[in-house]
Amino acid sequence: MRSFHIKKAAVWLLTLALCVQLLPGLAFAVTQDEIDAVKAEKEAISRQMEEIRERLSGLQSEQTDVLGQRDALNAQKETAEQEIALVEEEIALYDRLVAEKSEELAAALETEQKQLERFRVRVRAMEERGEYSILTVLFEAENYAQMLTALDDISMIMKSDRELADAYEAARREVERVKAEYQQALDEQKTRQAELESEKAALLAQIAEADATLENLADAIAEAEAAYEAERQAEEEAARKITELIEQYEEEQRQKEAKERAKQQQSYNFNGAFGWPVPSKYLITGVYGEDRTSHFHAGIDIDGYGLDGSPIVASAAGTVILAEYYGGYGNCVIIDHGNGYTTLYGHMSGFAVSVGDSVGAGQTIGYLGSTGNSTGTHCHFEIRINGATVDPEAWFSGVPHYNC
């Protein structure tokens, strides 16, 4: 990013330098090299903008990838949390099962204890009365049937006691089994829960890292966007400066050309010598000074019958000051020869010069035609001195006339 700021500073320094050059009152001439240099800098800025645009695209793509990664991590974390919740629920079920088994064991122990206590009470009572002796029971029996009955009673008591003891032992073993199963499940679930908690912690760390990456990317994107905006403004400023430089350059060129034209006009040092303007025909069909009812004829007409499109040439060197359709003159060219002399060529079919052109004597300036107030192909030719018309025949004695 440092390179962006360096280039940005360079651009603004260049802009400042250009602004100083263009300050009013400072008569620094603009050169094409300066314009080319600013154009080159603008192109460099455009390339830099493209690089920033590509970097922005890469950062935004990376941001999208990290967002997807974070969403996947969040989903994975939620799954782990659900799995942990299920494990905890399973452990709770085992806890309830063990509690139930513990209650069953407690009930069985209580029943066994009661039975044992009753048995002990009876045995102590028999011992105290001296009745608890199989031999006593046998000898006290009056007959065999009584003896069998006594033995049956003793057997039932012993059987009841054994059943009670067996029930107690079975309950005890069941409790031990349930406890063992519970302990194994509890150990497994605790191990699994620890693994899941570790996995969850790792996922949270990855999510935090992804969030930090996203924050860094957001900062990088913001910085790149700011750099891009600065480059865009610099490009606009450079484009504006290019326009200003070109406009100033063109204005300076126009002023230079105007000075050159003025200099050329002043340097003609015209001596009053004019050449014939229609090389293809030497025939005057209209003389200077004719009263043509609607206007005074301010020049001579040179015949061009059958010669449409033939060249009309400059009568002397000078600068073209008019080349356009000019009222009754039709397509008309006026040339300034300096020292107050001008010539006019009218009714042409087309132009060979433009305003501002410097022409030499005998150079083609247009073509014979019949535009404007004209009844046939010819060239209306005028000579003016300080704006006043004079008779061109003063320069062309001996040219034949027709019907005039």
C-alpha cells in the first residue's frame, strides 16, 4: 500500500507543478513535450488504477472465500455443539438410570435387612426359650408327623432366609453391574465430551481467525478503494490539465500563426505588380465602371465560356482573408497582398484555398464557374487599394474585349 501513497504523492506534485505553470500572469509557453509528458503520466495513472482494480477484485474474491469458510466453521461449530448436547443428554439418561438402580438397590437392601432382622429376632427368641435346636424339635415331637412338620417349618424358615439372602445378593450384583456400566459409559462420554469441547474450542479459534482475516481484508479493501479513488481523482485532474494544456497550446499556436500571417503580410512589401488571374483565357467581357442598373461594376469580367472548372490563380502573393459564398459574388476569394492592396475573385465553382492560407503569385485558388449573380461562366476580378476599387485594366493593357 505504501507504493500507492508514493505514486499518489508523485501525481499531486506533478499536478501542482502544472498548476504553477498555468497560473495567470506567468507567461510560460506550453510545448508538445509537456502535453505528451502529462498524457504519459495519465496513462501511468490509468495503469495504476487497473492494478488497483485487479487487486480490489482479488481482495473481494478472497473476502468471499473467507466468508464462506467462516460460515462453514460456524455450521461445524453448531454441529459440534449439538453433538455435545446429545452427549450431555445421554450422560443425564445414564445418571437417571443409575439413580433408579440405586433406588432399586436401596429398596432391596431395606427388604433384605428387614427379613434378616426378623430372622434374627426369631432365632434369638428360640435360643432364649431353648427352642432353636433341631434335636430339641425332634425329641419334642410326639410322633413322626409332628417331627416332619417341625422339620418342614425349619426348612421353610431356612428357605425364606436363603431366598431373602439370594435376592439381596442378586440386587447387590445388579447394582454393581449397573454401576460398572454407568462408570464405563460415563468415562467414554466424558472423554468424548472433552474431545468435542476441544474441537469446539479449535473451531472457535478458527472462526476468530477468520473474523480477524475478514477485518484485515475489509481494511485492505477500504485502503485499496481509497487509493483507487485518489488515482481516479488524479486521472481526472491530469485529464483536465491535458485539456487546459492543449487549449493553451492551441491558443498559443493560433496567436503564433496570426503573428506569422501578420508578419508575412507586412513582409510582402508589395510593389503593385499583378499577374493575369485566368491563365486559360485572355478576354474581357465586362469592363470596370459599368452602370449595371442594380450596381456599379467594381471590377472586370474575364470570359470562361466552355472552361468550367479551369484554374483561377492568385494575381500576386498574399494571405487569403475570405473564401466563402459571398452574396452576388457567389463563391468568392479575397487575398490581402499587404501595403493596402487586395484582390477579389468571384463566381467560382469551387475553392482550392482556405482563410489564413499564404499563397504565391500564380497559385491556384479556385475554379471557373457561374455562382452568385452570374449569367455565364466567367471570373469577376477586382483590385482594391486601401479598400477602394480601381480599374484592373491599368495593369493589363492590350487584353482584347468582347461585347463591352
